Amino acid sequence: MKSTAQAHVPARPVPPARPVPPEARLVPAPARSPRLSIYLIAAAAFAMELAVSGRYGYVRDELYFLAAGKHLAFGYVDQPTLTPLIARVSTALAGNALVGIRLVPALGLGVLAVVTAAISRLLGAGRTGQLLAALAAATCGEYIAAMHELTTTMPDFVFWAVLLLLVTRLLVSQDPRWWIAIGGCAGVASEAKWNIAFLAVSLGAGFLVTDARRLLRSRYLLVGCLLAAILAVPDVAWQAANGWPNLAVFRALQTQACHNRATYWPAQVLFTGLALTPVWLAGLVWSLRGPRASTARPAAIGCTIAITLQFVLGGKPYYPGGAYAFLLAAGCVPAGRWLAARRPLGRIRPATAAACVMLASAAAFAPVAVPVLPAAALRTVPLQKINYDLAESIGWTGQVALAAREYDALPARLRRHVTVLAGNYGEAGALDRYGPGYGLPQAFSGANSCWLWGPPPAADTAAIAINIDPALLRREFARVRLVATFRNGLGVSDDEQGAQIFLATGLRTSWAYTWPAFRDYS
């Protein structure tokens, strides 16, 4: 009789799971950060900026922001409130020292170095890659130039980089609570420059076209958006209450759109530097196509859209500069691994050689980015054709002194009824900064927010007018006479070289009636 029991058949052993090779991971666990070395690079960048911060003088925009800082408001015609606020705090702490107002910008270059290294670490860079990322940001010509002076570009670049760091952390961690920090960063950035909106929209598109769109279905995103909106309200409310003057500024900027497009792509190479262009291009390719970078791909797509969008809209070539913090960080991931795997060239490690190339590139671009050459050299080597601000930071005291000479030459009876008018906000800022030292009365201007700080006193029926259209003066005054022409004494070509100074007397009507004719939002 057959047994009904079935014979026991041993189960085939299941082979142990093979470990996932590192190259198959989307984003590897962040490597340990060489923090001390990164901080030393950031400190060196900060020190380099401070070393040249006292050369030449204030740039045009800095003089404007110094004056705006004395008229603190929730908004201004041509920018939000953060930069004038920084100028106000800087002067309160450091007085009128030129170095004092440039402490915060110099610190910004160090922050960019640290943030770029942090992004590279999240993307999987090892020690070599993180150090290269920090050095790349510290030697990027565009960053060196922007962090030399207090303008809206300085905080804008820093906030773009910080926002990209937070977005990368969100993508790597998949923790939607990071949306709150992202919203807070975007909201504060909107008080520095409206440019942050382009990055926010571009990053949103990057999320939508990738699998990361699932992170958009989170209540934390709503909280982040609400926080950003609340922080942006003061400037938006100010613009609405003042008839949206920023729209006139945008229209004026669009007159340069064709020129901006013609120079846009060469400038992306020149501004970042020849040594760093292969790095950010490698970062662009790696983050868009590399399997290990797929997690952070929405940020890469967002940076690509932001850079392209500024070209399409005719924005100035430096507008999307903050996006290169991510692209440089991404490029240093494969670059760092490749260099770490190479054999030394004699006694020189490949990574050391790459660092030397970055430093050499920065040194070659330094005369364009910051005032390392004597100011007189700009007469024969017009570097201001590339970096406009170089020549716009000389001659301001001489121009104010010339205006003061003409003012002092007037009869005492006439001087009591003379105001000082400036054609642009740089001249107005220079008169505000240096005029009291020369005994000049308060200056007024119709340029951008300066117009809101007028009109001149009703008792003033004459004016010393700097760089104002003589046709406008003749329409508003009975007599107009050219009394001086400004020369910077160095033969350097800039916007103030050849500026004319007029004496206008016999105001035809009242300032309350005439002042709207001087308004110039551009």
C-alpha cells in the first residue's frame, strides 16, 4: 500500500540579495563634509573682497541706497526695501566708511562658497568635490564682482543659492516640511529683488515635469506659499499704493532687451570664467542626464529654465547668476570623483592642479571684477565696457566739489533761494553723501524714488542743476546758463564724464506745480 504522506522536498535556498552598487543609487548618502577647509576658503574669499573694498569709491547704486536708507519705506520705485535697510544698518554700525558698507557683500561671497559646497555634498560629492565646489563659487568672476558692492544683486545671488540648497535638501530627503523653509527664503528674497520670482516659477516647472510632482501635494507647500506671500506683502502694498511705479522701470529696462540678448550667452561664459564654464556645463549635463542625479533633477531643470527665460525676456546677462551655485555644485560631483581617481602628475595631485587653474582664472578676471588696477588705467584699458560699475565708482567727490564751487560763487542773496538738482540717482546720492561737507543744501532729483523725496522748498526759485536736460530747465525757468562741465581728471569714460552744470533762475511757477515734470522712472 502506498503511503499517503508526501515526501519532503527541501526548498531551494534563496540567494542573498545582492547589494545595490553605488553607481545605481539615485543620490548616495552625503559624504562627510570637510567643514574646516570649506570655511577657510570662505574666509579667504571674504578677506579678498575686504582687501579691495576701499579702492576707488562708492558705485552709483551704493550712493542711491545710502540715500534711500535715510528714507526707509516698505518699498521703492525700482527695488524692494532690503538693500536700503542693509545700507542703513551698515552706516549705523560703521559710519560712512566705504569698507563698512561693503562688509555684508564681502560676507556674501563667503556664504556662496559654503552654500555651493553644501549643495554638492547633498548631490553626493566627496571631499574633493565639496572643496572644489567651495573654491568654484569663491573664484567665480560674476560672484566676485557682485559681492564687491552693496547692490540688489548681492542679496539676490545669495538668496538664489540658499533657495536652491533648500530645494535640493527637500528633494534628497523627500521631507515636505522643507517647503516651509523654502517659502520663508523666497519671501525674504522678494524683499531684496523681484528677480526671485523667475527662479520660483522655473523650479515649479521642474517639479511638474518630473516624478517630484508628488511633493507638490503637501499642506506644507501651502504653508510655504502663504509665508512667502505674507513676507512679500509690504512691497506689493507699497507698489499698489503708489500706482505701480515698478512697471515704468520694467518698460525702461526693456529698451535694452535686444542688446542684452546679443551679449547674453557670451557673457555666461565670460562672467563665470573660462575655467569654470566646463564645470557648470558638466553639472548641467550630469544633473539632467545622469542616473545618480535623477532625484535632484527638478532643481537642474529649474536652473536651466531660469537662465533661458532671462534670455528670452531680454534680461541683463547677470540676472540668473545665482543659478550657477547649483550648476557648479553639480559639476563638482563628477569632476571631484574623476580627479580623485587620477594618478598624481609628478608630485602634483590632479585636484590641486584643478584648484590652481580656478585660482589663475579668477586672478585673470580680477581686474574686470574688482578695482585692482589704478583708476587711471581705465582710460587706456576700458574694462568698464565689461563691468560698468568700475568707472562709475570714481569722480563723485570731484563732481560734488565742482557743484559746491558754483554754489559758493553765487551772491549771498541769491544763494538763500537756490536748490540743488541732480539728473540721476547716483548724482543725488553723491550730493547727499558729500554735499554737507561742502556746505551744500539738500539736493533733490526726479530719478526713481528720489522724486518721492521732493519737491524742493517753496522758497527756492533758482537751482544749481547737474546733468539735467537743458530743454526741461528752460521750460521751467526764465533763465538758464551753463556754468561748468565736469571732468573726472583721469580721462576715464563713464556716464558722468562731461556732465554739464547749469544755473537756472526765475522759476516760472511753484515747485508743487513743476515737480511732476522732473519725474523720471527708469
